[in-house]
Amino acid sequence: MSETPQTLRARAEIDLGALRANVRALRARVAPHAQVMGVVKADAYGHGAVPCARAALAAGATWLGTATPHEALALRAAGVEGRILCWLWTPGDPWREGVEAGLDMSVSGMWALREVVAAARGAGRTARVQLKADTGLGRNGCQPADWPELVGEALKAQADGAVRVTGLWSHFACADEPGHPSIAAQLESFREMLAYAEEAGVEPEVRHIANSPATLTLPDAHFDLVRPGIAMYGVSPSPGIGTPADFGLRPVMRLSGSLALVKQAPAGHGVSYGHHYITPRPTTLGLVPLGYADGVPRHASGRGPVLVGDKVRTVAGRVAMDQFVVDLDGDTVPPGAEAVLFGPGDDGEPTAEDWARAADTIAYEIVTRIGSRVPRVYRNVDSEADSEAEWRTGLGSRPAGTPGTVGTDGDRENR
Ligand SMILES: *Cc1c(COP(=O)(O)O)cnc(C)c1O
């Protein structure tokens, strides 16, 4: 790959071509009438919210989803248009800005309905509201017992012109365990809560409950719209339901660093904090300049896999804040050589799922926690489709060596 000062140490390459293909693969899985919402919360699971949002829309997603209103407003500030649903509100949040930005705002309880109605009246505009049902997740959403009051009050606010109820929706607890009894129970509860609201007079544009695993495995849950997050980034929601390739998906993120030092070490040499690794023989050690501050899990100390020079090595000893060591087993590798932590797997590199196993977590956490110190380098930017690609400009003003996003038209050949 062509390096810039920011990307010399490490980089997370983001293949927007893969993201677009993943969105198309997901669209092909749902009925023609069903829409796809690209979930881009948490900076698009670490992949960069604005470029991923644009790529998702270019590939046919018609909605975007975020957790917080601030994430949704940041997309609007970057010029992203179209429907955006945001669902994690706290009292005092910027409802008024949300109304003015034309967001679809999720409401799970009476306090939220009161705040959105007040904001709509203040703005002199109708707020778009989606009522969220707790059909069994036991997290956000309105309990069945409280649903009649919420639906009734929302309909009154709609009659007054303060809100328009654009959607009715819910979220699964165990969709990544196909056949789990809670899935059928949640679907039944969702159908009942939908029927109640529709009989009361709600005419939703969209009814939706499916996250990635339900999009991939449960057509009965697709309704009018599906909300894939992790699948859009080419990562399987759970190894139990299949690999990304089983669903025609390709990992979007490839994380690598450049060896900062390669040196000989004698047998019996302790490596990194706590000396949890002792060289078993005279060997070469390679220093990878990525650490837990960059999102490399400290839990993967002694276990995380890294491709260096055609062989997968294992993290030797502790992952530190900024760096960790791999035992190169006597191989001669030049400083600056690439150490690939994870990627699509094409060249034998580990995957985010491999790191999840090594760190005893899920691949969602691996990609999402890659820190802001790691520059994102966008590959296969389709300048026609993802127009106004402002992440490709403005680099001249960013001092060399500071984190940021870098765009190139480089493709896989010149990695
Ligand atoms: C995160 C999230 C999604 C996407 O979940 P994935 O498993 O990544 O597809 C969908 N809906 C809601 C409410 C979410 O919080």
C-alpha cells in the first residue's frame, strides 16, 4: 500500500467496495418490498460513520440507524441526507435539533414522548417518531402493559400535528441462536403489539425487528425493513450461524501495523510486562506498534494471532497500551514489515472472529473498539456513487502523524 505519514505506524483499511457488495447481498436476502437500514452507530462499528453511511446508501440502503441523536446529527452535519432513525435518548437530549434535522426519533416511554412533543411545538414542525416495543429483550422499549398508554398519547399528539408515528419496532434478544424459544415468543408479542397499535389507528410506514442474525436466518422477521449492522461490515453475528462467506459477505476492515523493531534475543529472555512469555530458544522478536489504546484487547495477551511474513504468529506476553511483541521464531523480517492482525483472510491473515476467540469476546467488539489513533484508509471509494467524499480531501491541513482518515483509490493489488 502507498503509505502516508499518518499510516506508517498502523492503519485500518476499510474496503468500501466490500461494504457496498455486502449491502447488495443483504438486499438480495429480503423480499423486494422490504427496505434495508444500514446501522452506523459507534462510528460504523469502528469503520467510520460518514463514508460507510454514504457507501451503504449508494448500494441501496434506504435508511440509516444510529444509537444516539448526536451520531445522527453528525451525519446530517456531514451532509448525509435521507431517513435516519436514532434510538438511544436520554432526558434533556437534543430533540429540537432532531426535529429540525428531520430525524426519525425512537420513543420507548412517556418521558420521551413528552420531550419530543415539546420540541416539535417549539420548532413549529411535526416530529417523526417511531414507537419501540419491548417484546422480550428487557432492555429499551415499552413494556406491553404500558403500550396502550404510549400508543394512545402518541395518537393524540399526532392528531394535534406535533408528531407523526412513522414506525413501530422492536429488537431481538437471541436472534443469533436460531431456534431459541425467545425468538418465536418475541415475534408473537411483536405481532400483538403491532395489531394493538394499528387497530388504535397508527399507520406506520415501517414495522421492523430484524438485526443482522434475523436478517440472515429468519425471513419471518423481515416485515417492512431490516436493520443489519455487523453483517454489513462483513462479519458474522456469531460463528454458530455461519461464516461471512456462507452468507456472501466479505469483511470490510483489515488492521495492520508496521514492525517498529526486529531484534535477536537470547534464550530465556522475558518479554513484555510481567514476563509472561520467556523465549524458549535464541530467536527474533518483532515489535508491533499497536496496543490496547488502539483497541487490541489485552485479554488476547499470549493468544492473539498475527500474520508476519507468510506465517501466523502469536502475541508473545502482554499486550501493552501502545505495543506488543511477536516471536518471529528466528525468521529474518525487516523492520517496517507488515504485521496483519485481521482482515478478510485472503492472504492467510487471521479474521476479527479469530481475535474474538483469542480475547473471549465477540467480533463486534474487536472491530468497534479499534481506536481513533489508528487512521482509517478507505479502499475502493466509488467516487461516482459515494459522491462528496470529503474524507478524501482536507488532508493537507492535517499535521503529519496525527490520526485521521485517509482516502485513496488504491485497490487490493497495491497493498
Ligand atoms: C446495534 C443494533 C442493530 C444492529 O445489530 P447487528 O447485530 O449488528 O445487526 C439493530 N438494531 C438495534 C436496535 C441495535 O441497537
